[in-house]
Amino acid sequence: MTMNREVYIIGGDGHMMIFRKKERDDILTNEPYAAFIKKFDKLQSVINEKIHIRIDMNDNGKKTGFTSGFYLDSCYAQWFELKFEFYGLDNEESNPNQQLYVMHSLEYKFVDDDYNDMMLDTVADIEKRNGYIYLSSLVHECEVRSSMNNKNTVTVMYSVLCDKKDAKEVCLQLINHDIALFTRSF
């Protein structure tokens, strides 16, 4: 992927640069955003619906370890699963201001038992940050929890309250947060 950029140098020493794209690359055409949008747009009413996306290593990922915004390998994370469940707060689906809960989980499995302590530390670190995670002004409430199940599966769970009309955008922000949370490769 090539990007045309204009470079602006700030400061007299020439060390600080700001890059400005001439052409906008559409991030939402990348996975896992594209898969989510495709599935979300097929939902009938959003309320009481579910979306599941599994990220496995593709051919390019086998070479680089990088797939759909996540690093995968045989020891640390063999796959990532993103799940979204939508629950309404009132019975009036036609209400344009209807609020709903988006229950989102990010789950990954690791094989190497040597990572157990590190994963427990990761779970504890995520728990400490509950109450500090800001997604956007579209979110009315956000709670984050994390756990380790079956000794080798980590789950990060979000409970997010938003308006029904904002659910798609909020979910895209959650995916972005998932990718940012796991930018470091272990």
C-alpha cells in the first residue's frame, strides 16, 4: 500500500515532522472492520442480535505473524475472537432514542504455559484500568473486565451503554480499542 504524503517540518532543528496524507486510505475496508460492517449491516433489528468474528492466521500472517491488526503466533495467541451481543433497555424498537447494551468480548488462546504469569498480569492490568477507558461521547457507560479461563484463554469483556442509532460506530471504536490494546507483540 503506497500513500502519497506531504511533509511539513516544524521547528528549526528539523527533527519534528508532521505527516499529512494527500489521499485518504479507508481504514474501514481493512479487516476486521470490513467483516464487522458486513455482518452488522445484515442484522434485522440489532436488538437481541449477535456478531462473531474469528481472526486466524492467513497466508500472509504465517510469514509475518500480523493478521487483521493483531499479532498471532503459536505460543502467545493462536487466534482472536471478537463477539458482540446487543440488548435493548425498553420494548419500543421504533424509539429513535432507544438505548442498548453492547456486550463485547475479545478472547484469545495461548499455548505456552510459560505465559500464564504474564497473562495473569495482563488481566490484572486491564482490571486496574476499568473506569479510565474512554471510547467516545456516544458511550453513556463503559465497564471493562478481564479474566483467564481454562488456564490458557484470556477474555476481555466490555459492557457499553449507547443509543441504538450509535451502536455501529461504538462497535467500530471497540474494535479499534482491541487492536490498540494488543499493539505490542509479546
